[in-house]
Amino acid sequence: MPELRKDPVIGRWVIIASERSKRPTDFEIKDEAPANNKNCPFCAGREGQTPPEILAYRHATVPNTPGWTLRVVPNKFPALQIEGNIDRVGEGMFDKMNGVGAHEVVIETPEHCRNLTPLSSKSVEDVIWAYRDRMMDLKKDRRLRYVLIFKNKGADAGASLEHTHSQLIALPIVPKRVAEEIMGSKEYYSFKERCVFCDIIRQELSEGRRMVAENSDFVVVSPYAPKGPFEMYVLPKNHLACFEDLQKHEVENFGKILHLLLRKLEKALNDPPYNYLLHTAPFHQELPHYHWHLEVMPKLVRVAGFEWGSGFYINPTTPEDAAKFLREIEVT
Amino acid sequence: MPELRKDPVIGRWVIIASERSKRPTDFEIKDEAPANNKNCPFCAGREGQTPPEILAYRHATVPNTPGWTLRVVPNKFPALQIEGNIDRVGEGMFDKMNGVGAHEVVIETPEHCRNLTPLSSKSVEDVIWAYRDRMMDLKKDRRLRYVLIFKNKGADAGASLEHTHSQLIALPIVPKRVAEEIMGSKEYYSFKERCVFCDIIRQELSEGRRMVAENSDFVVVSPYAPKGPFEMYVLPKNHLACFEDLQKHEVENFGKILHLLLRKLEKALNDPPYNYLLHTAPFHQELPHYHWHLEVMPKLVRVAGFEWGSGFYINPTTPEDAAKFLREIEVT
């Protein structure tokens, strides 16, 4: 059983997933040769190579056979497991709990391709629907407090398989970075009686220098204090704490603008590895001051361990330059 | 002039160092071919290839000529600059200040070698003295609030030159992660009326499962909730907030135990890339609840952007396994 352990100084929880352990001498940083379409377990026709599907968008066909356009399956090497009780206990001064949760993979298309970019905007929209469907389902499990949805694209961004996919991890705790955003936006709300994200959108729309794209429901901006080159935020114009509460037209416009942003990044930065993360409110909390959004971070510079340990970032590219560059990139 | 900018939601400051900027198309993740000893600017005899030295431990020789055992020079591509006023100002809702500070390089030996491990414990001790000397000097500059001392060893850990060296960045703000430790240890101190780090040392010494090494002044432990495989803390037994206040025998024992830890890691993990970071109290603050220490993180797994954005870590190696493995490694 994996364990969740709490850092006694700063309160960050980590997952100790020793079932995934390697022998100490087995660590080696290398570019994994990702499965190509000859042996990819995510391609149509190889449904038997993944655990049975949890969700699929498919034509009238039998589960775990071809005929699907999108599948969600459990991660074959899950960081958390769904069975069991949380059992919070102490170990002397330390705190831990059982690693109860879920770890799922969203296979975004039956064809072997390496990014969301070659798909239609409609297919990207379906990925958003899948995120929402899974979140609504996992919300029913009262042991869970948060679902973290993310994508690792490319080996340098942590992907171990090439076929385009995203992941979700459902947790019995709220990740530290999300908790910080909730606390920070609450402080701003107390002080200003306005949402900090709404204020950001207003200022970015009026200034324009960090704007990358806009449609009727969303803006894409390069944040004022980005952690690294070409970090991008996709912000919904409508003030809403929970991603899963969005309207149908918002799902459509989210799919469209995310698709546009990823195509611009691909063209501008020569198909970079990247991560994206969806930040939304934890389950079963009323947070009038919070505002869900998506953060995209192309992986262009390698420095990492140092930033992990210090919370301190040096960024060689201004967000104004990054935004201007992406604004001017034409994609078809 | 570099700029410091503040994230309006979570309050993290970042350095926007656009003087170091590359064209957007110039980013490429690769293993830099580090300078070998044929053209290394840090080797004895090539003093003219670095900016003039700020500090050197040398025999009775002329500055910026051979005869030294350790040199400190300004970083040739500094993230911050020492001249100018801080000038905190707003940009609408956002906050920024001038990137005033210092960015220095500690060249740890005149010979071309890739790690601290082949040096004598006495040379490692001199590295500690150099950290302290620079910190005492920079403390006089009332614009500065923090000096972050760190080492990137190996290209995968962010080093751009092979010759063993560490760096320091002097800042007009306190890095977020340090601020979190100060706040967390203060809360613990309020609740327990004891130092959280002292309690950790007591529990680790009595349990033994996460202990790696010990001498009369220091312990090396694998922390209870490590961010990644083989993360290690070097903790002084003496409760002290400021690194620079340590006694001579502590400098000696710090050098000895750091040298031992690095040799164990090198042998156990096949000469891994790693980062270390010194966490100490900010300048000119009385923090009776804080306890300085060093954190070492071998870079064994690549996942990074995701952890950056979520504050959420999955670690496949228990600290008990890592500690046992390192305890049993014999080094000469």
C-alpha cells in the first residue's frame, strides 16, 4: 500500500509509492524510447494491454474493443490505490496516511499521435468532457478531496509513453500549491473584495502586452511573474471556482483555445515537451474567492532540482516577449 | 537591469533576467559538453578568463594569478546586479522591484575535477569557510535580505561548467521555500515550545531507521517525507538559526560529514548529478525557532515541470531504504 507522508516543517504531503520502487542502482536519467505505433498499448486494437476501461466515448461497440474515440483506464503502475481506508496515524512526531486515491490515464485518441495538436478541436473538447466526467464521478467518493488533472508531453516533461494522453490523480488531501492559491486568493478577496484572477484578466485585457489569445469565454495570458520561459495561463472569463461546473459553451471554447495555444507553442518552439495542470477548487468546499484555470509550462530549460528546493526561479524570457512572439505565430 | 516580479496570487518572487535571454527558437534541452581541462576557465592559470576575484584563499601571491586553493568570482552572466536602488513599484495590480543583488561563483579547487569528493576534507572545510566569509561580507549591505548558497553538480542538475564549483545569490527578498520553513517552524514552536528540527534530530537518533551518518556536531538523515529518491538533510545538532554563527569545530565537522555524504552518494548511485542548498535564517531577523541546515537532492528521476506546478511529489524510494543503503556503503 502506498503511503502519504507529511513534511513536519512546511506541511507538504508526498506519496511514497515503493511498489514503483527501483533498486538504488537502477536510476538512470535517459530519454526513454517511447513505444512507437508498432507496440503502443494505447492504440486502437490493443485494448487488452491496458487495465479495463473506466470510461469510453465510443460508437455502439463492446467495452475494451476498438470503436472508441477516447478511453479512460487506470494507470498500470498507479501511485495510489482505490481500495482501503485512509487511516491517518502518527509515527512519533510525524504524520502519515494510507495512499488511498485513484490514478487514471485519459487516452485522447485511438490513432498513434504524439500531441493534441493534430486532432480536431472537437476531439480536444471531448478530452475536456472526459476530465469533467471523471471528476464528477470521483467527487462521489467522500474519502477524496482533490483531483489533479495534468499532461506530461514528451520524455523531458516526464512522459513515459509517446501516444497522446493525460492523467489524473485523485487525492485524500489538497496539493500544497493549490492550497497556496486558495489562501492567496482569499487574502486578496478579503483585502480588495474582488477576485484576484478576475482582476488579472481585467488588467491583461486592458494592457494587452501579455495577451496571447481570447475568445468569448477564455483568455490566454503569459503571467506577470512566470516561473519559466513561455509559461501560459488559460483563464475562464466567467468567475467560477469549480472547473466541473462549467457550461457546455465553455467546454467548447476551452477546447478551442487550448487547441490554439498548443498549436502556437508547437510551431513557435519547435514541438517542445510541456506540462499542463488544471487548478480547480477542492471537492465539497465553498470558495467564492477562487477561480479555476489551466497552467501550461513548456520545458525549455533544464534547471530543476534547485528550483524544487528553493522555490526560487530565474527566468531569462520576459512574459511580454513570450506573449508577443506567440501572438504573432499564425496557425491554421 | 534584471527585475524581480511578484506572483499576485501566491506571493512568489521570480527574477526576470532578460539580459540572459535567448531568442525563442534557441531553447533546446541538451547535455552541454562541459569545458574539459583544456579550456576550463576555472582552472589555475586561466584567472584572466573570469571576472576579478572577490575573495581567494591563496599563498602569498598576487590576486588573479595562480597560487590559490579557492577563489570566489562574480558570475560572468549574473542573474542580479549589485549596483542600483531596489525601487519597489507597482504596475497596476502587480508588484516589482529592480533586480539588485549579487551572483557569485565559488571555485572550490584549482585542479580540474568534477566533484568535491576527490578533494581532502580540509578543502571541503575551506569551501564552508568561503560560504561563511561571503555571507558575513554581504550581510553588511542593508539592501540584501538573504543569501542562497547552492551547488549544481552535473549537467542534469543544471551545471553549465564541469569544474567543481558552487554559487551564491544574494537577494533583496526571502525565497518562498525559506519563508515557508520559517513560518512552519514558528507554528510548531508556538504549539510545542520546542524547535521542530531539534525534535526531528531527537526522533531520528532514537529510531535510527533514517539515519545515514553522525559526528559530534552533525547528523545526516533521509527526511521522513522526501521529495525524491535519496534526498538527504545535513542537520547541525546545535540549535542555531544562522549558518554564519557556527563555531570553528562545527565548520570542521560540517566539512567532514558533507564530504562523507557526497562520497557515499557518488559510490552508491554511480556519480549522480545532484543539487544542494543551504537554508539559513534571513539577515537581521531574530528567529529563535529556526534551525539552519543543508538539503541534498540527487537528480535521479526526470519528472519536473509537473512537480513545479503542483507542489506534489511521488517518490518511488522510501527514506528508510535509501538511508539503509547509504549507511552500508563504505567509503575510504
